Amino acid sequence: ELIASLAEAKAAEAAAQERAAVAEAVAESAKTAAVSSSGELGGKVTELTAALAAAEATAAAAAKEAEAAEARAGVAAKEAEAAKSEAEAANSEAEATRSAAELSSGELAAKITSLEASIKT
């Protein structure tokens, strides 16, 4: 009976060792899978970080471009205002020239009338 018990104990020990080896193999496999998943997650995090940085850079570039366009629009508006002022000044000058020409024409007509009157007398 003692020998049978000893044999059973050895068989149980062998089975326990076998189960421990299987458990160790499963744990090692799980560890490898976790490291692999961690690496994949790290890669995804890096990829998402790069995409976020690219999006931020694009947004910053678009904001600078919008500022530049706004500045160009401001310059164009000032140039248009200056051109309008120049046109108004030229128009005023033309009006003054026309008025002076009409005045000279009136004076000339008056002189002609005076000369005609002188000739008749």
C-alpha cells in the first residue's frame, strides 16, 4: 500500500510539474502577445501623434495664409481709396479748367462784342 501511495504521489507530482510547465508556457505566450500588442499600440500612438502634428501644422499654415490674404486685402483697399482720391482730384481739376475756359470764352465774346461796337462807331 505504501508503494502504491508513493507511486500515486510521484504520478501526481509529475502531473503537477507538467501542468506547471504548461502554465509557464501559457504565461510566456501571454507575455509575448502583450509585448506585441504594446508595440502595436505604441506604433498607433506614434502614427496618431504624427497625424495630429501634421494637422496642427496645416492649421497654422492656413491661419498665416489667411492673415496674409487679409493684409493684402487691406493694402488693396487703401490703394483703391488712393485711386478714388486721385480720380476725384483730377475731376475737380478738369472742372476748374472747364470753368476757366468758359470764363475765357465769355471774356473773349465780350471783347468781340466791344470791338464790333467800336468798329460800328
